[in-house]
Amino acid sequence: MFYGITQRGLDKWNASFFLETILLIDERDGHAPVQNNLLVLRGFAYLKLRRLVEAKRIFEAAAATGRPDAVRGLAKVQAILNGVNRQAVVPRTPQVKA
């Protein structure tokens, strides 16, 4: 039963239905122990919905368990809250002039 709810949540994430993703993860968590990977997914869904306070709270909880993806999510939230465009600060490839 929990696998079905979890899979539906992942399917909703893959289809970019982020609110539905959160609702399905919440439903699953009502029946089984919270899993850190789904906690992080919930955080990223909140981030996609620009619900930054909720995303930050979720990422802080997951980062406390040592999840690197939660730490990255928390850094993204902090960058947005601080008005920093990370791509402008840390370019992916250096610009080389000929």
C-alpha cells in the first residue's frame, strides 16, 4: 500500500505536479515512518512552489541527518532568500577569452 502512494508521489513529481507530490507524501507519512529521501523530495517540491519558509524548515530537518541533497537544497533556499543568483556567483564553466 505504501509503495503505491510513494510511487504516485514520484510520478506526480516527474510530471511537475509539486503540490500533489507534497499531498501524497503527507498521506504516506500518515501510515508509515517518515523517510529522509521523501522528506528531501517534499522540500524540493516546496522550493519549486516558491514556498521558501516550508522548504527551509524541511531542508534543515533533513540536513540535520547528514543528507547532502538536503544541504544543497538548504543552500538554494538561503541563496534565494538572500537575493543571490548562484549561477552569477559561481559560473559552471570559466569564461576564456582568446
